[in-house]
Amino acid sequence: MAFTPAQVGGMTPWQFMASLSGFGRANGWQPSSTDKPMSIERMRELGIEGV
């Protein structure tokens, strides 16, 4: 997406996700019907807290 780390660090999560969505649409990304959300157990295994 051509952002520097400093630019990404200065973005809100909403701004980053909006940029990612626009980048994806501009480059022909298609949603997949086989995508599944990550399970709570898997997130905890990866060390993601607060879920």
C-alpha cells in the first residue's frame, strides 16, 4: 500500500482498514466464501489477549 511504518503508526485502525479495503478493491481482491474467522482458542495460542 506504500505507507511508511510511521504513517501506519499514525493511523487509526479505521483509517488503516479503509485503506486496505480500497487497495484490495483497486487490485481485484475477491472475498472468499471459504474464509472463516479465527477461533478464540487459536487467538489465545498466538498470544492475542483480551478475547
